Amino acid sequence: MSTEGFNPFKMAQQQFDAVAKKLNLDQATCDLLRFPEREYQFNIPIRMDNGTYRVFRGFRVQHNDARGPAKGGIRFHPNETIDTVRALAMWMTWKTAVVDIPLGGGKGGVVCDPHELTLHEQEQICRGWVRQIVRNVGPLQDVPAPDVMTNSQHMIWMLDEYEKITGIKAPGFITGKPLGLGGSLGRTEATGYGVMYTVREALKHLGIDIKNTTASFQGFGNVSQYALDLYTQMGGTAIAVSTWDPKEKRAITFRKKTGISFQELIGITNKFGEIDKEKAKDLGYEILDGTAWIEQEVDILVPAALENQINKDTVQLIKPSVKIIAEGANGPTTPEADEVLKAKKIHVIPDFLCNAGGVTCSYFEQVQSNMNYYWTKEEVLQKLDQKMTSAYHSVLDLAIKKNEYMRDAAYMIAITRVADAVRLRGWV
Ligand code: NAD
């Protein structure tokens, strides 16, 4: 989904081009990596509950699978575009590479608004999506997962359709499945916890005690909820959260300067991660504008909703108190804003490193599903912490050694790994 005039694929290519130049990548490798390997666009015709028919547009993009099967989520969003899916698929390639898991990058989507669809209609879309792409996805080809506005229920419908068509049990086809049906313990928490494992390491690097810090979050969906939960458990104080208000059709910010309780806020949040304004007021939250989350006098900003949120305009709103930006969302910061953040010397934990906990745990889920043997939650989270911490330090070490911005250092590691894979395979 793209905000007006903003093309995430152009931005993903721009980021790639800048680092490819630094790495002196040859032309053929650049040509291969700046476009997806394969992409599919298709119709999904559905019989609606009222008996009429509607046709939804579906996408799947496989950006690169040199290091393993493509991996990436499926979004349901009314403003989904092929360029958003291309960008996200490309970022998945860098994400799996930077955390060094044997998977490639893919992404999918359907142009639809689940707010306006019954569960039965959503099920038809999930099954229709699988029917259209079944020959090109699978545990050894391309493994989907949930993303914005899709969840474990959508994944199990998709798996069920895949297994019906292929006639085999293949729980490794998809991740983010419900527990007991091939899902992994820890998957729900994984992205948000992963964000906070990297923040914990960044704070250690900067010599700051988490107990003396405050943070502001954009979004209160899957990523932000668990990030905020772990942050407060580790002793930090969350003071603001911004979410979408579907009634007013605009974003609003909820602020409680004395500190937000995760349990309290989750109690007034719906399944789309939208907070009930009236209930929030009763609980003593101040209601502010949608952009207020970025203007808070905090140590840490966690954009965890959408792309293009820290751009040339909003970057000016960031207060001098901010020391860390932990990018829970994909593509929240534009290259123009990056230049300002570099100048302000803010420690940015780039998206494809910061939010890689989700795909890392999806990888663990796939391994468990393929083995048909499941680990305990402690085991999953401990393995996740290990992967995220080690990936963060590899990026930090390179950033320090080469005096690079964190995003560029992460790109250098990821692109080098993928470029090595395509070269070793003899593709270019
Ligand atoms: P979600 O659908 O669970 O939650 C999205 C949240 O963003 C909701 O709270 C919603 O109200 C809020 N939001 C929407 N528009 C907004 C706006 N204009 N201003 C403020 N808030 C707004 O989604 P999620 O799974 O938490 O994903 C959030 C981001 O993280 C996306 O960029 C996604 O691609 C990325 N991501 C998700 C995962 C994952 O495992 N879920 C993994 C990696 C990256």
C-alpha cells in the first residue's frame, strides 16, 4: 500500500543502488538484484455472501531465491500496489540474508479491505489466492506468512487449500499457523520481541540504562504490541502510541506521560490494532494528532505501522532527545530523511534488521513443521534472541569499522551475501 506520490519500490532500488556502488558490484549482479526474479499478478473471483460476484487482485513477487526458498508475508490492504509488493519482496531478500537464514525474499498481497468483508468472504479470498499460485509456491519454493491485516486464521485456510489441491500434508508450506496446527510457540511475539532485542543491544552500545529511557510507538498491531510489552518488561517507559482510527479515517496518538501499561492498552484494542478512543479517554489518555507520536521528547522512536512515515517533512519534527530509531515497520524512513538522521547522529536500527525476528521465527516454524517436532517457547525465544543479537552486532561492528550509517552497513552485509550466492550458483 503506498501513500500518495510515494513509490516504495523506487526507494528500495535507490537504497540498493547506493550500496551497490559502494560495493563496486558488477553490472550483471546489479541488474539481477534490482528487479524481482519473478512476479505474478492474478484475479481472484469470489462469490460474496449476498450472492453477487467480486473480483479481487492478487500478487506474489519472488525477488530472489539464490539462498533458499523465497519467504515473505501476504498483506490484505485496499491500497496494495505491485510496487509495494516488489519493494517488500526485495527487503525480504536483504532481511533473510542479514540474519543469515537459508531463505530468499518474496511477498504477496490482495487488494481488499478485511474491515468490509465477512470471515467467509475472507476465507474465499485466501483459498482463491492459493488456487491461482499453487504451482509456484510450496515448502521448497516459496513460503508465505501473515502480514498486515492477515493472521493465523488466514494462513490455515491457505494451508488447507494447498493440501487439498496437492493431496499431501505440507505444514512447511506456510508459516504463522495456529498453535497445534503447525504453528510455532513464540511466533506471535517474535517480531516485536526481536525489535526490542536489538534496542537492548543498541542501548548497551550507547551506554544507556533502559530503565532511564522513554519511548513512543507508531502502530499498535502485532509488531508494536509485543515490542511495547517487552520494552516495559525490561524497565522502559512507553509514553505514546499512535494508531489508525477507522471511524474518523485518520491516525491519532494516545499519550500517557506517566507510562503506558501494556495490559491496559491491549484491553481496549481491536484485532486490527485500533485503540478505542472513548475508552482511552476514560483511562486518562490524552488524545493527540496522528503525527504527535514522532514529536515526543523521548529517547526511542519505534515506527511500527507503515512505510514512508519518517520523510523529509516529518523528520524535522523529531526532538533532539531521540537517540535511537528502531524500525519495526518495513520502509518507514525515506532516503531524504536518512540524510537528516545521519547528520543528527541518531542510531537507526534499520527495518530489515530490526524487524527480522518475524521471519527468523517463521524459519524456526518451518524447520519444526518439516521435522514435525515442536520446540518449547523458551527454546524458540532463546534461539531468536541469539540470532537477532548476533545479526545486530555484525552490522554494528561493520558500521564502526567502516564508519558507515547502520542502514548502509546492514545493506553491505546482506547484498554481499546474496551477490556471493548468485555468483557461486553461476547465475551471473
Ligand atoms: P498490524 O496490521 O497488526 O498493525 C498495524 C498497526 O498500524 C495498527 O495498530 C494500525 O492501527 C496502525 N496504523 C495503520 N495506519 C496507521 C497510520 N496512518 N498511523 C498510525 N498507525 C497506523 O500490522 P503489523 O503486523 O504490526 O505490521 C506493522 C508493520 O511491521 C508493517 O510495516 C509490516 O510490514 C511490518 N512487519 C510485520 C511483521 C510481522 O511479523 N507482523 C514482520 C516484519 C515487519
